[in-house]
Amino acid sequence: MYVDERSNIENFIVPTLKLRMEMGWIGPVERLINFYMPTIRKICSEETISIFEEAKLWLERAIEHERIHGKNSLLNYDHPVCRRALKRIEKSSHSH
């Protein structure tokens, strides 16, 4: 099934962006913004553009926070997604 780029951004990228912000995971937020922002401005709804603009502001504040408090200081290690990822990493390191 073919999914057009706008649908992909609005249905998959936006929720991913929001999740990464919720987790406090700056690197992926920055990469998503840098990669998709030019396309979003051309093909997406005002609502999606607004979400990315808000994410950009969040990113600026988050970068400043981490500059002061250290790398990954915003990362929420108790977030369910983060805990699952850490469990998988731990499992794979024990299996070697």
C-alpha cells in the first residue's frame, strides 16, 4: 500500500516527534525537525506546521537545558518506551 508523504508525516512522523519530546530525547527530535521541516512547510496543514514550530521552540529550550545540566539530562529513563529499550539492551548484552 502506498502512503503519500503528507499522510506519512501527519500519521507517523508527528506522533514520533511528540513521543521523543515526551521522553526528553533531544537528538531524534532535532533530526526529525531538520529532515522534515522543509517538506512540511510545502505540503502539510497549518496544524502540522504549528506542531513542528512548537517542537523547534521546545528543542531550543532543551538544548539550553542540556548545555547547563549535561547531555541527556532531560531524557526520562522512567518513560515506558525508554525502560523497554533499556531492557532490550540489557538482555542483548547478557546474551553475548
